[in-house]
Amino acid sequence: MATHIVKRAGHAEKFDERKVYATCYAACMNAHASKEEAEKICRKVAAGITSWIKKKKVVTSEMIFREVIRLMKKEQKDATFMYETHRDIA
């Protein structure tokens, strides 16, 4: 199981599901989703990423970014656009 994520700068960092949730939530709020909708979407996305990571040996932040986009597209296209185009909104 990949517990460390290789970041864009090349260093490794312990995976933190809260970061996935926080960036998802920020994107949802910027897309004018309700708090309840954002919470529901982000719980689902964060849990999906956590289970996806367990199947991987090596994970990069870019791989997580692409997988979050894939999962969010199923839930909220406007929030996905915000997440995809505004990497530093959280």
C-alpha cells in the first residue's frame, strides 16, 4: 500500500485524506454547491481516493489529482472544473 505520496517537487509526504477532502470542498464551495452537497461529494471522493491508494505501490500527487478529477466528474461537473483549473484554491 502506498502510504507516502511523491510530490511535484520530488519529496515524499505521508498521505493525508483530509487534504483531498479540503481541496474537494474548496472546489465545491467555489462552484456554489451547498455545504451539505459539498460534504457529501467530498466524503465520497476522499474515501474513493483512500481505497484507490491502497491498491498502488507508488503514488504521485499528479496521479491523485487525476483520480480526484475522475471521481468528482461523477458527482459535480462545475466543482470538477474549479478543482482542475484552480490547483491552489484551498
